[in-house]
Amino acid sequence: MRRALPLLLVIPTAARADTEQAVSVGVGYATFSVPGEAEDPEMAPPTLSPYGGIALGVTYERSVGTDVVLRGELLGGSFYGGAQKDQSNFSYAALGDAGVALRFDVFQYVPYAFVGLGGVLSGGGPIDRGIDYALVAGAGLDVLRSRERSWGGELRLASFAGDVTVFTVGVRGTARWGFF
């Protein structure tokens, strides 16, 4: 038994990162693009966009390996502008999706890409569509301050099953726990 114990200590084992979890909170600029109503049936409809908007979001992540992360997010956006006649200039969108992220590095700067599928509730102004499906894709960069904390930037493009597309760019802060 004494001879077998040192042998067990040198047998290689895979590192386990599947217990790592993270919560991120982000804020950023948001805009949308949606086709408007054509004033002349012979012409293509105009594309409508707001003057500006703001997005707030929360993301939960759970690692299933060192590079693959399952993620779910809730995001809300408020917009001003882009309305046609008889429409309000204020509009909003609330997005919830679940998907996967792929990390490309494990050093201080960690680029990542993500995709997700979910639903969106939109209303007001030119994006008054109700509830619809959404496909979300994006990328970001985490800057690790420590093993438990990071901050970074993120780009997101969400396309609803209809004609509405929302783009966000923002910053986020992340807290992690449950390593190995």
C-alpha cells in the first residue's frame, strides 16, 4: 500500500473547470433597425433607426470545460427616435436568451464569442411587435483583474424573427466563483 500511494500522486488527471460560474452586469449603447412603411407602393420602405438608446443586462455563465461556457442573459433596452407619423418616439425591447460561449485564451486578455436563442418582447414606436423569437450573436473581451473579477467590452447583434435587428455595444463587470 505504501508503494502504491506515491504512484497515485503522479498519475495525470484532467483539470476540471466545470464548476466555475460567473455573473456579469453590463450597460451600453443600443440601436435598432427596422423597415418602415413605404409612402409610395412603387418605392422600397425606408429603414428606421432611433437617435439613440441604452441597454442594461445581466448574464449568468457556467463553464463546461476550460474554453466552453453555457450562458443565459436578460437584457433590456430603451430607445428614442426613429418613429414615422402616428408613432411614439419611445420604444423598448426586453431580450432573454440561452446559448454557448467560446473563450479563445486563458491569459489576462480573454476574447470570446457567443451565440444564443431566445425571445424578445418589443413595444412602442416603430418596433411595436409584441413577443417574438430572437437569434443573438456577439463577441467580447474580458480583462482579468484577478481570478474572481474581470471587466471588458461586448458587442451584441440580436435579430428578431420579424424584421427588427438590435445592436448593442457596452462594458460589463464580472464576478466568478467555484474554481476547480
